[in-house]
Amino acid sequence: MARAHFDVKKQTGFTTIALFCFVMLYAPILTLVVYSFNAGTSIAIWEGFSWRWYESAFANEQVQDAAIRSVIIASFAAFVSTIVATMAALATTRTRPFTGITFIFASINQPLMVPEIVTGVALLIFFAIIKIETGYTGLAYLLIAHTAFCIPFAYLPIRARLENMDLSLERAAADLYATPWRTFRYVTLPLLWPGILAGGMLAFVISLDDVVITELVKSAGQDTLPTYMLGQMRRIMTPEMNAISTVFLAISILMVTVFFLLNRKKS
Amino acid sequence: MAANATVKSAPPATSAAEAAAAFERRDTRNRWLLSAPALAILFFASIGPLGIVVVYSFLTKGGYGGVEWKFSTDAWASVFFTRDIFDDTLGFADAHLSIFWRSLRLSFLTTLLALVVGFPTAYFIATRPEKTRALWLFLITIPFWTNLLIRTFAIMEVIRNEGIVNSILIGLGIIDQPLQIMFTDTAVMLGLLYVYLPLMVLPLYASMERIDFRLVEAGYDLYANRLQVLRRVILPLVKPGVIAGSILVFIPSLGAYVTPRVLGGGRNMMLGNLIELQFGQGRNWPLGSALSITLMVVVMVALLFYVKNAGKSGVRHG
């Protein structure tokens, strides 16, 4: 009889490991968040609640500087990569296979296939050559590098959205003598908008999070928030790091939540 | 535009087939033009520079970093071999080989552990009622999209000598001296497991979600025990997910830079750190280039293995 009531969906062993896995994933993050409110200077001994580390992080000029640079780079990279990715997605979906389409796919997905450290080193060498030739050491190197590796992340949600859209509305617009541009502006774009927004946000988060490529490409004094934090990790750390991390986490989680909601509407 | 004009001015005698062919040519050209900006950026700041790395790996190293434009295979030789400074004999580059070995071993162990923890987790999510499933999945996805450096920092706070784990163990009187986990291979492996675990769970879940659990019930009804059901029913069905998850964990582990740097310290380097070192203090750009290409080749082989196996599993239940 016991066998008849056996439920395949309740595997106690598996459930235990799964719950352990969730605890494992969240416990360190929660600890980090909790200690950002520590009144003491330790990141392990709790001495009461306080906002002091948030205040000191916000007042820290290096942090301000790095945060502003991070946002500038991420905004630029997200904006440009989303535009070019939208164009590429329009070109590579809802079509019969044409000469070179595989080449375009492979090129767009290339940043996902090569380890970041290799791309970083390649850019370091390439930009070193340009720096010697031109003498320019500004932010443009980081802007273009981030734009490039954001392209596949912006491309994927846009492409997914396009593939679920059929062509009949656009054909109808064309039949009603709309020019290609007006068809795009008034039919395709409004339908595609959630995908574009999702792609842009994903690109923004990816750029904001990047450590490896930025660390290798940046010139002196061009720290972003993650590379600043990486530099600080060699020293004795105070809960200020936790406070910066917590704000960072909050922004990422907010964007991912919105991303999910945008994607869900589609289905 | 020229093609456009020809089509318009073509005499009415033009056959429909020709017009269609002209339309297709124009369409293809427009699609290339639309893709061009993305391709231009990628070739300038991602694909093209990889070619330069290949060139640099065959040059002579410069005195203060950089290169001299003289052909040399020294860099490639020194990936695996080292020349004795006293008697000029060739020996294996033990320092490099031990780092290769550590990278492979830690990546492999990380993948294995991720599979052991990730498989039950994916099974758990796949067997939840549909309403709560999305929430559990979301809980796996959130850490995946949060900053890798911050997650590494979070795990570091847990395993440090003054960290939570040691504080609790000492508080409970189980140990008197803190366990030295930081700056060991164990720390690096735990860190890699922590940061890449979601990459295992997500593809595993994707293939488990499609399992018809009546098949599992049928297995039990036919008197198979749990292990047999797992091996003979579930595993064959989720094999694509297992392969995809393993590749997705193995590849970034192999090229990891941040996690070993933060948790392993200077002595427990992985391949990523060795590469970076050549462009920093090591000042051996050709060697760094050769090492980068070595890493890329290993990754490509892993990817090819994946593509080949993913192709095979095209015919499957569901």
C-alpha cells in the first residue's frame, strides 16, 4: 500500500539538498547586507545598528568618482549596444537563411564564447598600440570595449521578442501604403519595445558588473565601482564595502526584477 | 539603391522569378547593412584584437612590457618548457604546469560539486506546483545576475578566519584555532561553486521541466529502486541539461580571474591570473598571449564537445 501512495515529486533527500542550496546561495549575501548596518568597524562582530557606513561611502570621493564613471560607461554601452543590437536583430530574424547569416550569429555571440580574461588581454594589447600611435588615453577605450561585450546581451532578448512576432501586422501596414519607415515606427517598434527595454537593461547590468575587462583596459585613474572594490579587497576592510555592495545589489536586483516582469508580459 | 532602380525601370517582360531574385538580393543586402554597425563594433573591440593576440604570441618580448617586432617561438616554448639558466637544458615549466593542473582540477571539481548540488535543486524546482515554480526559479536567477565580485566578497566574509563560519565554530567550542580556508585551493573551489552554481541549475531545470513524471512513476511501478529510476529514467532524459550545465560551469571556472585572485591570494593562481601576471609584473606579453590562446583553445574544444553532443540529443522524448 505504501508503494501506491509513493509520490515521485516528493524526494526528501533531494528536497533537503535543494533547500540547503538555497540557504547556501542567500546566507552569504544576507550576511553581507546585515553587516553593512554594523555600528562597529568589523565585518564579523555585530555592534548594533547604524547608517554610518552608508554615510561614509556616500561621502567618499573615490567611491563617488568610480560610481559616476560606472554609470556613464554603463549608460553609454547600454544605449549604443541596444541600438545596434536592435538593428542586427531586425536583420537576422523572420527571414529565410541568407548568405552569411551564420557568420553574423557567430560574430554577435563571440563575446559569450571567449573567456573574459582573453578578450581583456586582447583589448589591452590593441589599445596599447593605439595609445602609442595617438597619445589618447581617455574614457573612449572603456566605452567601446563595454559596448562590444554588451551587444550579445542586448541582442538575445530583442531577438527572442522578434521571433514571437509574426509579420502580418507589418504586411498589413505595407498594404495600406505605409512607407517602410512608418511601418517600423508605428507597428514594429511599439510591439518590439519591451524586448528593446529588456535588452537595454540587461546590457546596463552586464556593463555595470564587469570587472575583468575593465581592470585590464582602464588607464590610471579610471576606476569603475567594481575595479575600485577589487582594489580595496587587498586591504583591511570595513563595513563601508558592505554598504557599497548592498547599494549595488539593490540596483541589480531591481533591474533584474523589472527585466523579468517585462519578459513575462510577452507570454 | 542601384539594384532598386534597376528593378523599378525593368521592362514588364521581366519574369516573376527574376523579380523575386532581385528582391531577395536587395533584402539580403539590406540585412547585411542593418547588421553592419554591430559587426563593426564587435570586430573593432572584440574579434579583431584576438587576431593581434595570435601575432603577439610569436614576437619577442620587450624589456619593459610590450614587444619587439622580431619573430620568435620562445613564448610558445615557455608555455610548457623552461630553459635552465646555468646549463641551458630544457625542462618542463613546473610553475606553469602546476597552474594548468590546478585550473583543470579546480574547474572539474567545481563542475562535479555543482552537479551534485544543482541536480537535486533543479529536480526540486521542476517538481513544484506551477504557481510557485517561477518564484523558486527567480530565486536561482537573482544571484546569477548580481555582481560576481560582490558574491565573491560575500563568500569571503563567510570563510575568513574572522568570518562567520569560524566565529560560530569557535563560539560553540568545536575548534580553538580558526580554520584556515582563505588562500587555499578549497577557498577558490568554494568560491567558484558559489558564483557559478546558478549556471548549472538553470539548464538542468530547463530539461527537467519537460520530463513527463508519469515515466518516473512507471519506473517505480515496475519495481525499480530509486537509484535505478535515477540512472535509467531520469538521467537519460536530462542528459542535455547535464552537459549544458557542466559546460557552462566548467568554461568560466577555467578562465576565472576574480575569484582565485580574491580567495586564492598570490600563491593559488589559476590560468586567468597567470595570464594577467604576464601583462603586469611579469612583463612578458608574448607569453601572456600564448597562454591566452592556450586557454581559448581549451574552451573551444569544450564548446565543440557541447555542440556535438547537443546535436546528438536532438531526438528525444517530449
